[in-house]
Amino acid sequence: MEKKNFTVSVYTENNPGLLSRIAAIFLKRHINIESITVSKSEVKEVMRFIIVVNVTEEKIKKVVGQIEKQIEVIKAYYHTDEELIFQETALYKIRTSDFEKEWKLEDFLKENNAWMVTVAPDFFVIEKTGKRHETESLYEKLKPYGLMQFVRSGRIAVSKNEMQISGMLEKFNTTNSNS
């Protein structure tokens, strides 16, 4: 079987220590996590982990099975890139003096579908949202021009197809509220 990117969505209760236990499942199988994002889900008091890995489908099935055995995990899914709508966000801090000599900033931002976040006398910050290759491309363009700092978020994703998780989560939330 060939390796490819899989995005794992894990719906959980919000309990301390769960992130390290989930990470340990990947570590135990020698799987490198490409990115991880954790946020609130569409249902109150339910968190969603989005984890990107590059493995075989056989391996990801086993990992998802192990994740679902964690007591706080409500449900876990895995998806291929083709089954998702996904983005990442990157911030680039640029030295003003180096950049303005070469390009007109407004034109550069338009060409790269990027936004100005803040401007200070010595630097400015650009935000770019897109696929990994788009944020990498902008990184490469900015690197020679005083790139002072760079940071990129993990993937955020929603499935293209309807998922039955919302009903399950609502039931979970109602059950836990009555306890």
C-alpha cells in the first residue's frame, strides 16, 4: 500500500492529558504528525482535533481504532485530501526597509492573495490563507527580502460530504448536560 496524506478528525470531551495520549498513539507506531489543530466543534463542550499524517490506509485505520478506545473520545474519522475542504494560515513578519526597495506592496499582496495584518515603522506582517503549497510559495518569495519571522497554523478542515456526527454530538451534549 502506498503512503498518502490522511486527515484524522477526533471529536472529544475537553479533558486535560488527552492530547498527549493521542500523540502517544502516533508515537508508538512511529508516525510523524505533520500538523495538529485543536478547537471547539460545532457542539458545545465538544472539542475537535484535526491531525494530518502521511501513512498507508491500513495504518490509519488501526490508529483511528486506537484513538476511539480513549475514554474521552466520542468519535474519530479519517479522510483523504480529496474528501475535504481544507486551509492553513501563515503569518510573515517582514523588515520594512528591505522589502519596499523591490516591490510595490499593494500589488504584491494582490498577486499573492495575501493581507496586511499590521504595519510598524520597522516591520509589517502579512497573512496568507490557503493550501500548504501556497503558503510555502509565499515564504520562498519573501525569504530574500528580510523575512524576520514565519509561522503557519495546522490544517483546518471540513468534509465535503455530510457527516452524521452532529446528531451524535447533540445527543452526547444533552446526555452530559442532564448528568
